[in-house]
Amino acid sequence: MRAKRPNITRFYEFSYAPVLDLVDTDVILDPSTLKLFVPFGIDNALPRQLIKLAREVPVHRAILNSKTNYILGQGIQSSDPATASFLSSPNNRKELFPATLKKLCFDYLTFGNCYYELVTNKKRSFVYVYHQDASRVRLHIDGKQALIHPCWDLFRGSNDKNLKSISLFPQFSSGDDGLLHSLVHIKDYEPEFTYYGIPSYFAGIRNVIISGLTNIWNQTRLESSFATPGLLVIPGVNSDEAADQLDAMFKEYKGALSSKANEIIIQYLADLGPGISSQEAKFISFNREKEDNWTELHKQSEISLITIHNWFRSLTPYSEEKTGFDSGRILNEYEVAMATVIQPIQGLFIQSLQNTLAECGLLLKDMEFINTPPISRINPLKYVWEIRRDTGLDYDNTDPIQKLLVLQLKNIYPSSDTLNI
């Protein structure tokens, strides 16, 4: 069942909902205006729309995946026995902590919020850590609790049997299992927002939407053998029910034997306000001679995605440039990403875990991420025999050539006697 979603633009045969309904602030001056929780987005469906975009816009998803993987690195390690034990078994699901952390990191990058649940007993003799899906969490108006529901479109009020309440850290609440539970909230700071964080890419959300819409456009043109005559824009359609009625009417006029070839694309637009039309109804004819305009729009939107994500082209599994494999650029951009994006977020997670688990009697020590560059760079201050040893080649640390530093070897004119490394 599709929920009622007024005041959104609906793209024909796709129900694509642009994410343009973010409230100016989530500060609640009069809590009496709310019944139970602080909505995330005007219709409380912003998280679902954000994950919808992440699923259906390829380059956007590729950047989210790439950032997540680089932040996780090769995992986390510690020389402290208690910390190492926690990393290998953070809960009773036999799940390694990097798996839990990957979910947290993806949520943080996608929604600007992530949550993990602490479970312990009154004696604090153990502590488990679980990931909580950020799309299912809303914050109570008292600022001390979180509410978890599997589908907020189906929320039936405070007596909903599917609703779960849990205290926000540092408070703990008793669960049905007799244990203590607390939810830790990590959010990306945004001015004027007290309750929720906003993802760092939100300022460029229109580029994400454009990339998604141009993908739909390409699919529609392909399915219609590039014979779609144009786009019909119909304003004043303020609900899914009204759109469904128009769909049924158009389908009746087209007839059962109608194919996608020569089919008009229809876009419904909601009013900007009561009685205020967004624009006049109009038909936009597609000119095949101007097909490149759509292609350029698609390319430009995907290029812009890398910028709005504060990421780097050589670290993304996409690039519009055909410059080949530039190892120097990859390593340089990786080092910048480490200093400006990767390590700050890694530090955020480590600091949060150390602070919260200390309340449960577990002191995490010497935690560090294993960061490995996507490609290796030969250290010029190592001996040749060390490089050969590290790369699995035969080596002789008594050989005069192999006893040279790589830096020295680069200054020797190549000859038949020089060993390749």
C-alpha cells in the first residue's frame, strides 16, 4: 500500500519523490504541537527518501560505498587483550565488530545520523553493542528517549505494538529481557538542528536527484526506441490518489495495445501552496537534434556528486576523465582524504565507543584502524633488498646493489648489471 505523499513531484511510472521537503530547523519551541516524536523531514519520511536515492542513483551509491570502505580500511586492531576480545565478538550474534561498524558508517554517511545500542546488566559485568537502522529511529520530544519502528508510514500511535522505546545515552532503561539498554546517537552537525544531523551532501541534493532523473530519462528513451515525442507537465496534482486517477484515465485513452514507443512522458506537479499553481500545463517536445543536452546534464550532475560528497575522483569507481591509471594522483588524493575525511570520522567512532563503553566497565585501549593505500608506493629510504623481501622476491642483503637505498639506485644509470626491483 502506497502511503499518502502530498506536495511532492511525481515522475510518471516511477513515483520519484525529490527530497526537497527538509524543514528549516528541528528545534521545537512548543512541544505541545507534537504528540510523541520529532519528525525527520516535513512528512517524517526523509530517511526513506535518502535511502531511496542511495539505492537508485548509481554514482551517488558508488561514492557512499567507496567512502565507507576507505573509512573502514582493513579493519581495527588493538594490542590490549580486552579490547581485542571485544573487536572479535562485540555481541552475542557472533558478528565481528568491523561488520557492525560498516553499518554504522554507511548510516552516518547516508543519513547524517547513526545509532548503536548498548546492552548490559546492573553489575556492568558485560556489554554488547548492536547496530540500529537509522531509518527506523525517531527521537522523542523529551530529548531523552528514542523510538524505533519498522515502518513509520504504518505508525499507529503510542499504543502501536511495533513501537519500541529506548533511553538515549547516558541514560539506560530496562528491557523485556531484564537487561539495561541505551541508544547512542552519532550525528553530523548542522546549524539550527538540535535533534537530527544532516548528511554532508545534502546541500547538493538536487544534483543527486538530477542524476537519478536523467537515468530514468535514458531508460524511458531506450524502452521507447528513442521515439518519445515529448513531456506533458500537469500542475495541480496534490496527492497520489489524484495522480492514480489521471494515470487510469490516460491508460484508458491509450488502449490495451499501446506500446512504449511514441508514448508521452507525463509529470505531475503539486501546487506550491493552496491555490498557487507551480506552473501552467504545457507540452515540451523533444528535439532529437538536441539529445546531447540531456547527455551533458547527466555527465555534469555525476561529476558534481563527487564535489558535494567532499570526495575524490581517483578514489571513486567512476571518472569522466580518460587519463589512464595515474598512481601518483591516486596516492596524493588518498593522503588528502586520510587527513580531511577518513581519519576524522575514524576518530569520531573510536572516541564515541571509548566514552560509552567506559560507562559499562569496558576500557577500550590502543584501538586503531588499519589504513592501507589502494596502491603501494616504494619507500625511497628502504634498501633494495628490503623492498625485494617485502614484495616476495629473492633477495641478498650482501649484494652491493641490493645494499643501496632505493633513492640511491634511482641516481644510477641503468646498466645490464643493475637489478630490477
